[in-house]
Amino acid sequence: MNQRISLPSDQDATGRTFGPEELEALRECLNTGTLTSTKGNFVRQLEVEFAKMLGAKFAYACSSGTAAVHCAIAAINPEPGDEIITTSITDMGALTPILYQGAIPVFADVDPNTYNVTARTIERCISDRTKAIIVTHLFGNPCEMHAIMELARSRNIPVIEDCAQAFLSTYGDQYVGTIGSVGCFSLQQGKHITTGEGGIVVTNDEAIARRMYLYINKAWGYGDAKPDHYFIALNYRMSELQGAVALAQLQKLEGVVASRTRLANALTTELSGVPGISTPALTPNTVHTYWKYCLRVDESVIPGGTVALGAALKDSGILCAPRYIQKPAFACQVIKDQCTFGNSRWPFTLARPEAVDYSRGLFEGTWNALEHVLVLPWNEKYTDEHIQYLADNIRRAVSSLTGQTVAAAR
Ligand SMILES: *Cc1c(COP(=O)(O)O)cnc(C)c1O
């Protein structure tokens, strides 16, 4: 029973869904001899199919999730020193684009149980300089979008949804990414589907769509009567090779999500009643698509808390990350020490002091979340046997740390 098994990993073929479909698409793509999306059809087709899948009017592929967030911000076009509210627990790729566009990231605290920002934590950050709100549906668990959209609409502030970890997650009857003004997705190696690196933005807003399209293309007006480079922008295009793989991956997305969700629900059932750990807190009326599976660990029940439980699981070959990120985003050097352009510290030099106040007392939810979360790697290729292995090892670790026997569910 204590035999070690190795879990599929999203970093290699054991936990990825590549097969003959991707190879065939690549062969077809290479045979055309056209690898730039400005001339080929694979990326274009990906955009059409992705938009259709989500029920969005427009989708544009780009080179990464970071690029996707950058496009969204560039489309909203903040003035230097404008503020963009974001979350203290996210990937740095969702934050540096704010600084590149000359805006100030203002961090909202998170709910310590869902690890997501809420309408209440966002509201505290709104000022007369707030230009946009970025919400991250962390780990695939949707934010409370109803309350957030109500707040944002009442202040006329656009919402960007970072869905890098939340493909096909739903809030009510809508896919996340289609509720706010823009949805941003990543196709990086470890996401639900992948092209190694890649990204996609979606929107229903024609003007935003146009600006995002231009931003990906050095703001060159392809197809216009008198094209020009209209504004400052980069080449953030996805290549046709990536588009071909992405198209094949897209056909597998629903299966990937269904599998991840089914497996997660099975683990949640297995772990019900295990003392000192809480299974993922779900927002009512949503579908969580489990980029990762998080446990919240109560150190008053389990001595040593997340760190001890993580270490015990590591001994079973379950490489979880006590703390998905080691520290809140604002504690990273780039933000803490304002390492930006030369020695200028710009755009932080334009910030209101309150916008860059990272005092501990303002982020109780964030510190609480990071101290208690244990992130299990999650994968669509887990089997029921893997779930059993995870559950058995978690129960065994909790038993040994608490000194109480933890029985299996059922
Ligand atoms: C992965 C990720 C990004 C960045 O995507 P890249 O493709 O790695 O640039 C942004 N936000 C979140 C929430 C992510 O998980």
C-alpha cells in the first residue's frame, strides 16, 4: 500500500495530451510553407474556434499569457500613473505588463479561503485614478463575478479577467473570460492546454478587439486603405506552428477539463472528514476547472501546518508546493524595490503613496492564504488509482502528524 507511484506531470509527455492530431496539424502546417500568422490560416482558425467555444465575438492569439495581459492593458490605454487594481497572488506575467504600460499595480487583498480577490477587497483600492481591474480566477476557481461586475459597472471601470488557469471555468451560465471586458488565456507548458508558450485574448467589445489586434501586430493596420504604425506596440504574434498545435489541443480541452473536474471531485469526497484540512472552497453557481487542487491546512490541528504536510507528502513522491508562490507579488524585488527602467523607478514615481502601501495589516487575507495553502499538482491524466494514492498518503501524513488514526471515507 505504501508503494511509491509517480504521478503524471504537466512538464512532460506523462501529463500532456499530445498525439497524432498535433503531429498531423504540424505536418499540414509545414507543408504550406507559411509559418507566419499574417499569411497563414492556422492561427486565424484557432481564433475563430476559440471565440466560438467561449461564445465571444472576438479572439486573438498571441505569444504568451503575459502578452495577452499586455494587449488587454494596452487596449484600455492608461495614462502614465493611472492605477490598475490586481491581486496579490498571481503570476508575475500578469503584473509587469501594467508597469510597461506606465500604470501602477494596486494590489487588492484576497479571500483567505478562495485565494481570489472579492468585490469588497477591490472596492477598498478604487480611487479616482483607477483605470481597470484585473481579476485572476486562481487555480481555475472563478471569482465572485456578479458582485465584482456590479461594483465595476457602478464606477464605470473595465474588468480584465485573467483566465490563464481557468479554461472553461463558468460563473452562472457564462464562461469566465467573457464576463468582463477582456479575457486573457495562456498556453504555456503547464496550463490546461499548451503550445509550449502562447496566449489568447477574447472580447465582445469591437473597439477593444481592434486595439488588441493592432497591439499584437506592431499596430500596423493590415488591410487598411492607408496602413501605418498607429501607436507604440510590439510583435506579440503566435506562429502558425503554435497555431496548428493549439488547434489540435483545443479539440481536447473539454475532455481535459471534464477529467480534471471529475478527479478533483473524487479527491474531495475521499478527503471529507480528514481533520485539519479543508478541500477547495467553491463559489456557488460556478464550475472550478482545477488547474491545481488546493488544500487549506489548519496548523492548530496539524502540527507544522502546510510545511509539515507538504514535506510528508514529498516523501511519497507527491511534489506539492506548500505556498504556490513563496510570497505575495508585492514582496517581489521588481515591485518592492521598484526595479523598472534604468534607475528611474518610473512609473512608481507617479504613484500615490497609498497605492504602493504594502503594509502587512492591509493584506491579512493574502498572508493568511499563503500560510495555509497546500497546492497539489493536478492533471487530466491522473487515474482513479492516482486519486486513491493521493488520498491514502494525505490521510497517512495527517495521521502521523496528528498522532490520530484517520480512517478512509466510506
Ligand atoms: C501562466 C499565467 C500567466 C502568464 O502566462 P505566460 O504564458 O506564462 O506568460 C498570467 N497569469 C496567470 C494567472 C498565470 O497562471
